[in-house]
Amino acid sequence: MALCERYAADKYEAEDMLQEGFIRIFSYLHQYKFEGSFEGWMRRVMVNCALKHLQKKKLQFIEITENTADTITTITAFAYEEMSADELMKLIHQLPPGYKAVFNLVVIEGYSHEEVAELLQIKASTSRSQLVKARKMLQYQIIEQQKIAV
């Protein structure tokens, strides 16, 4: 459920993703080849179900050109020691759907940008730019949250 919640807009959408994922797991259980962990296979099925669900909603990604790629700056490291995991997950959940999908796939699930591009049917450069923008937005949200806390 936690995996689905990371991709969904709300709890109900996450429940739909989860149900769809379990239906698919049980339907394709005969295809599991006992290579690698069963948990890993299930996770991949759930991620794919979540992505298919998002694609039905027609996620929009902004393609970048070489000119716009030059304007993307690197993000400086930021201290997150003051935040709990739940607080950080709430901020991730507030990201726009495209940013959230790429952030979850790359940072949390560990996919490469090339794999993300294939899964989401976008360019690898778009995946990279979406991740940079997601990180910048998260950094801004964290800074704003700490200003409020002080």
C-alpha cells in the first residue's frame, strides 16, 4: 500500500492501484520464474500497475531541448536531519504527478533514467529534468517548512 500511496493522488486512488496490482499478481503468478526474490517481482508488478494507472490519467511531461537543458542548475546539498520520514513523504506526495512519478522511480525505487524513460514512454533527458525540478521543489518546500517551524 505504501508503494501505491507514493504514486497516487489520494488514498482511494492508491487502493485502486493496490487492488489492480494484486489482481495482476494472482493472474500472472504462473509467470514468476523463481529467479530473484518474490518480493522484488511483486514490487515490479505493483510499480508497473501504478504507472499504467497514471498513464491512463495522461501524465504530462515537459520535453527539454539542449537550450533549456543548459538552464538547469545543480542542487546544493541540504540538511534533512530535522525532518521525519513521514514529513518528507508528505512533501513528496505534494509534488506534481510527473515530478512525483520520476522522483519515486529514480530515488526510491532505484530505476535508472533510461529505465524510467522506457516505463513512462518519455526521453531520458525528460526524466533527468523532471527529477531536478522535483528535487528543487522539495528543497524549496523543506526550506519553507523550516521557516514556519522557527
